[in-house]
Amino acid sequence: MGAEIIGQISYPEVLYVLEFRGSNEMVNGVLDRWAKVVNPKDSFHTCWINSYFIASFPVVLSARTIPELSGDDDNDTIFIRSAYKLRENMYFRIESMLSGSWHDDTTFNLLARPVIMEIPVINNPWTRLFNFSENFRTRLYEQTNIWETYTENPEHIFDYGIKVGMNFNSLIDIVGDVFTVNSITWSGINALRYKYYPCYLGAGYEIEFIVVDDRVVRINFTLIK
């Protein structure tokens, strides 16, 4: 964010990504994953942007500050299916869950804005948490050729540079502090277990980070239906 500005694209412009490059690690606080995108203002030219601040459709957004679904209402989370332009304005096709028990969902269109239904769209940590969870097993398979649900290997790197060995405060900066925590014993050592519940529309994930001395030592993944 502190680098020289070489061009600008205004929200909510939709970008078309041609390829990704980079190690996917955090290097001096910057994600080394870059997206080659078509310039929406000049389709004959491309440019490289940092992928930390972009997300692909569908996008899950939330202002949730509690660790799991509570009751039937889910008014603090929305699901953006796609976007379209009408008379020079950008609109989002949005899905919202009205009832967690009966899956009574509704779909509607809203003008694309930085904040929708009191939920921030830009730089939303819930989106990064959901994307990390959504892609966890695929990213692990890419690195091990095994469909697994946990890792203790610091060489396994996931979306946004999340990995075993990282400082837990850095993890909170990426995915937010939506968690429950309890004390456990891990390999005979006192540890903390942080749980995240990125759930929406009747399904989602449970992610556990085992932390020792403020360092992540294990990541556990569970699919929730």
C-alpha cells in the first residue's frame, strides 16, 4: 500500500484475471501473489496487481463478530453471486439466508457500494477467512498429492500466506478475530486452540489453529454440513 502508484482502478470495477504468479508467502508484510488482469479501461493492455485485495465471485461477506451461527437469523452475512452493469451503474446479485433452520433464502439486486447492509465490502477479513477455508484441502493436495484435513508442516503455504509457523497476530490481521479459544495440551506442551466457523447458507467449515508461544503449530480443517 505504500508503494508508488502507477495506476488506479475505482471500486466496484470488475477485473478479469489471466494468471497468478508468486510464492503465495507474506514477504515483509506484502503477499507475494500477483494477478495479471485486463485493464477494464483499456482491454488491449494488462497490468499486475496484488491479489490480497481481490476476490472472485461468488464472494461471502460478513460483519459477524460471534464465532458461530446463532439462532435462525443470519442478517450479518451476504453472498454476492455476480455483478452486472446497467446504465453505467454496477449492481450485485446478492443472496441472503433468512432462516438457518429451513434454508429460506432470498436473492435480490443492489447497487454496488463499499458498505452493503452495514457489511463492509472492501478489505473484508471474513472473505479471506472463507476463501482460505474453501481452498484449504485443494491447496494442501497441490503440495502433497494427498487429500488431508490437517497439517503441521511449515512448508505448506495456503491462501494469503497462511501457514504453520506464522505469528498468530499476523493471522488475526488476515482473517479477523472471529474465534473461540480454549487451553489444551499439544505434544505435552501447554497450547491454545483457536476455532473459526466460516459458515453460510447451511454449510461451511470449522478451522482450528493450535498455537504455542504465539506461533501456529497445527491447522485442522473440518467440513460442516
